Amino acid sequence: MAHFFGAIEPDPVRRAALRDRVIERLGELSQLKIGSVSRGDTVAVWALVEGAPQDLAVGLGVTGVLLGEAMPRAEARRLSAEELLADWAGAESLADLPRRDGFSVFLQLSEKASGVQADLLGLFPVSLTVCAATRMVRASPWLFGAHPGYSPQVDPEGIVGLLLADSIVAGRTVYRGVRRLEAGAVLASESTSGWREVPNYRVPISAEHHHLPVAEMVHHLHDAMDGAVARHLSGAGPSLLLLSGGLDSRLLAGYLSRQRLPITAVTYGLRTDQEARIAATVARACGLRHHLEAQAGPRGGLDTTIRWEGLPCAPGSGGASPVLSVPGERVVTGYLMDAIVGGSDIHWGYDGASRASGFEPFLAQLNRWGFDPATLSRLLRPEVFGDAVEAVTSRIREEYQAAGETDLERSWRTDLRYIQRFHVGRVFWRLTKSGWPSAPSVDQQVIALAGSFPLSLL
């Protein structure tokens, strides 16, 4: 998978030793190319598979490291690390930094400070901590252990968030003192010894297209998706499409076929599986090559999963993503499409039996991936967890209420923030073992358009 580590450490001996220990840990992973750069008090290390998109820019007093693809809104071109550095230099505040499409993370390093910007929905894992005045940021929790003073300890509220929502709640990970950067936020180092998260993007909701007939809305959405596929796959060499035969991947297959892109459709499983039979039919209809990949096997053990991925959600959530046996520059996926343009979980804030809407029905749906608060309170030892169940439930309620003016708005945004980001979105990072993930539905224009329709129609 694609890894990175950044730190601000004034002592040059400790900084160099920290860099070397991070590189040593990354050396445990095979087939990764490791790079590093230092700038004043800052250091960054990264590791990606051969051919993965990356760029490095060294400017006057500042360095930029870009992992992945960052694109301007409504444009097909890929931005360079130098252009992103110019964005940071020209923005009046971090809240004004331009938002970028594509799955990526960008590190800005200066002599005494550092900053990080990830993709729109926070799918690329970025976590932060401070240890003995050393500020650190990374993709994998295992890399924080390269600091001799770091001793991982359990955060009871992080554990409860995982058990309640199968997600990280309010940035609290299962490790005490380690936060996951909030979706849509930019990370900046404070002048003293901490980190600051600056809101930069929020899923937009408007009434811009409420006046249109449904047929016209469909045409708008079709045009937006067609354009997004063209932009996100612009200039790509032979690539792969994860084709399950379901609605989202079928739709993507159709758009890719229209644009005559060099795509091989890949389906996990056996030829006799219903999913594989449907996918083969779709591939033939769209004129795509079809490849069957052996069914995903064991996930490598709980210890390995926790070491390199942490626990953003339950270890089995999102399914396994082994290295694909067919080469592809990018791996196109329909993950999150049903939630963004189909509103698959937008009904969560409504209970049809009681005909009531609000937080309680939403929490009940969220608890389907975990335990309800009453059950958790009975199971967890009070001397260890105290009032963590009540505290985490209150935080989820606060975030839900702040997510919009109606329960449809709150359900849509909160689902994207929890289940879609962690339960489904973790697959994006796993896919970087095979090719760079490309999700045309995770696009500013597509998301804004979906949010401009009456949400009850999604």
C-alpha cells in the first residue's frame, strides 16, 4: 500500500535516526520504492509500488511531496507538486486552499513547519500525534513506533467508537493521543508543538436544481458522470475496472466503453459464481476484456491488519484487496457511487415503523455494524471505560445534528463521514498495492450536482 511519514523534530541527530527507523520499518514490505527528503526541522518518508503517481518539488525554503493524483475541479490535467506548493503560498488561509479531485495526499515541508492536504472525503488515511515534542503524521500506525518515545496505548473512547459505529468517531482512533485527520480538513503545524485541523471542504447541498423535472436531472447526472470518467481516466494507460456485475460497476463499464478506454474488467471469484456470470455478460456487452481473479483469501491476520492499517473499522470491513495478477496503471472502482449519487443510506434517519425521523433511527442503522449503546454499557467494564459509551454516543449525535438542516441532509453527510469513509473507503488505500485507485463518482462536480437535487430522490 502507499505509505508516508512526516515529522517535525528540531534535533538533527534524532531527526536522522527517526528517518532511518521509518525506512527500516517500511523495508518489511516488499516491492515498494522508498523515498525521503529533509527540510530544516522537517523530514518526510514515503513508499509506493513501482509506477505509482508521485512528484517532488523543491522551492525556496519549502518542499512539496505529492502521492497520487490531484486534479483541479472540472479539469482533466494532473497537478504537479510545484503547482500545489504555489497553491499553499498563494492562499490567504488554509480554509481557502483549492479543493482537488483524485485520490492523493500532499505534504508541504518548510524549515520549521509542515502541512498536509488529502482527498475530498478523507479516504487517504492521515493520522497525527505529538510525542516528546516531536510532531508526527503518517498513513500507517506502525510508523509512529519508529519514535523511541512512542508507546501505543488504548483509547477507551476510540474502542467504543469502533464498537458503536464500526468507524472512527470525532477523529478518536483506538490509540490514545493519535487522531485521524477529519474529512475535508487541512492539517497544519502550530508554531508551538501541536497540530491544527482547518476545515477546507464540506459536501455541498443546495436547491439549485429542485425546479427541474426528474428526467432533466437524470440527463444532468449522466453528463456529470460521463465528464468525470473522462477526466479521471484522462491520459491513462491500460487500466483495470473492478466489475462485480452490480449496478455501480455496470454503470462505470458503460461509461468506460463509450469512451473507448483501454480497460480490462476484473471480477473476484469463480466462473460459476453468479456475480462472475453477470460480470462476464456486462463485459461482453461493453466490449471489455474480462479477467477472473482468484477469490480473496485470508486477510493476513489481525496483528498484520492492526499494525499497518490500524482499526478505522472492523478488520473484515470492506473486504480484502489482494494484489491483482493483471497489470493496470489505474484501478477504476464504483465504491461510494451508490451513496453519493444513489443515496443508498439516505433513509437511515427515518423509521418507517414509527414514521419518526431523527438521530435515533440513524443510530439504530449505524449500530447494525456494531453494538447498541445499552448492550455496550452492559458488556464493557466501567472501571476501564467509564462513561465512554455515553460520551461517544453524544459526539455522534452532535455531528449528526451539525451535518445539515434536515434529517435527509444529516443522514447523507453523516453516512459519507462514517460508513462510506471507513467501512467502504478503506478499500481505496488497499488497492494501491495493484494500481492507483480512480473513483469518478468522488468528484467535486458530481457530488455538488447530487447535492443540488431534492435528496429524497436520490
